[in-house]
Amino acid sequence: MNSSATPPTARAPDTANALGERTLSSPRTALLKFAVPIAWLAIGGYAVWRLWTRPDVVLDADPGSTTDALRWLFLVLFAAGLMLAFAFVAPLKRVRLGRDGLRISNFRREITVPFAAIARVRQTWLPTFRVVTIDLRHESEFGRRIIFRPAGPRRMAFWKADYSREDELVGELKRLAGLR
């Protein structure tokens, strides 16, 4: 047996790393983008539907004014969650940093955006995660706004000093785009 042969269980090297690219977005982007909205719609929608159709079973109480208030409260919370999911989670992209620009993917197709096409880079802090938004100078296949969740440690403790600190990644993208 040839000692230089790759064992069958070994993975092929990542082509992105072989090309000198670095992934900027979270490795959980696909899970967030596809599973979270579906789970919210299925589980939350089912709970709201059951609360409206069988409040006596869900709340284990006789229907009354409290039941009506809870119905509307949960419906509003469910709708707000859907709006947040479609505003911040569904548009998430996978972003890699290459020599000639950013390689951006929606998991169906991938485009390259040159650094010169970047008009603005900013970071938004949501209660459970941060997102980086890249505004482009011109329309791309994915629109003029690219949103991704940066890789790295999560900052969820809003009371800590580093919670609202801008990620180094944002400064790096601004520098590469000539914005600083």
C-alpha cells in the first residue's frame, strides 16, 4: 500500500482555502437561513392556531377575556417573529473574502463583488446575534444590500461593554473598500 495515499475517510482540502479565501460568515448560516424560519412558521404557527381553535386545551382554562388577550398577544408575537425572520434571517448570505473581492452566495448561486463596488459596511446588533450589512454602489444579482452573520464568538450579553463594539471584520471590509 502506498503510504502517500489519502485514506478513504479523509476529506478533500477546502477549495476556498486553497484559493486563499477566508469565510467571513458564520458556519451556521444555512441552518439559520433555512431551518429557523421553517421551524418558527411550523411550531409557532401551530401553537397560535391551537390557541385560537382550542384555547381550553392549550390554556387548560375556560375561555374568557384573558384567553382573548392571550390569543391576540401570541398572534402579534408570532407575526413579529415572522417579520424579523424575513427581514434579518431569510436574506442571510454566505460571504467569503477573496483577493479580488467578496464571494457571496445565497446557496444556489455565487457572485463576486469587487471591493470598489462596496459603498458602506455597517453592523447591526439584534438580541441574539449580530449581522453585517454591506451596501453596494450598484445593483447585483442579490440586490444592493448583502446581509450576513459574521463568524466568531457570539456576544449575547447586552449588559457587557463589548456587546456594542464593532467587529474587527467591519473595519477590515471598510479598509479593503477604501471607505476609511
